[in-house]
Amino acid sequence: MTTQQPEMAGLRLKAKAWRDALKDADTGPLRIAADVVKVGEDWETWRSEAGGADCTTWLRSEFGKGRGLAFFRRIDAAVVKIGEHCRRTYNWQTACYVAQNVPADKLDDVKSAIRFATKGNGGMPLSYVQGQLVVRGILKKTVKHKSHTCDRCKVLERFIADHGMVPPG
């Protein structure tokens, strides 16, 4: 005797597939972003299945805080700028970083460098920090560190300057 489960509603079925894709934390958001945005744009047809909630509220209830429609739109915009290949090969945070920080004339160089670094990483998507380092290397950006001088050193520097002395070293 087999028991048949009731047919899942279209939106619930999509949400389950999206949750399954999000189990891959690196590339999952990239792979589902276009679908989520498409559903969001045509939300009026899905609203009744979501209990009358708006799209962002429903997405947050399904995927957690911060994962509303704007989150997926930003990721989808990154995919559009970088190219479809990034859905499988980039960490979603790296893709957003590249889309926001790389000018169009340097985009091909960055994509090539990330592809090379990904191969060196055993084919696994680079982490967000690894991706930033690759991008900064191509763009010749350095991380600016705030210099810190302790109060005692400041007093000594003033003393040396006031007395016309040359510091040792």
C-alpha cells in the first residue's frame, strides 16, 4: 500500500529546489538568483500561494534575514556583468565584489586571473578573501592600514623636534 503525498504547490516546490541549491553556500545563490528575480518580477501571480505576503517578506521567511529580493537582484546583476560561467565557478560574494569594484576595461583580466586561481585551488571557487586578493592584484590596489602612534611616542617625537635632535636609527 503506497500513500500518495499531496501535490506540492508551485511556489513551495520552487522554494524547496532553491533551498537545496543554497546548500552549496559558495555557488548556490548565483545559480538561483535569476529564477528568484524572475518570480519576484511576476509576484502577483504567486502572491496567493504565499499567503498574501509581499515577495521580500516571503523570501526572508523561507531563506532567512537578509535574503530578500534585493539580495538576489544584486547577485543576478553580478552574473549579468561577469557572465554566465560565474554561476558555477565563483563564490557569490566574490562575484558581487568583482561586479561592484572592477571597471569594464579590467574585467577580462580579472576574470582570467580568477579562472587561473580557481584551477590552482583544485577547481573550487575562491573564497571572498581570496577573490579580493586576486582583484586587488590586478587593479594594483593596496589595503590601506591606519598608522597608529602611541601617546608616549608622540611626546618623544615632539621633544625631539623641539630640541632639534636627530632620532637614532
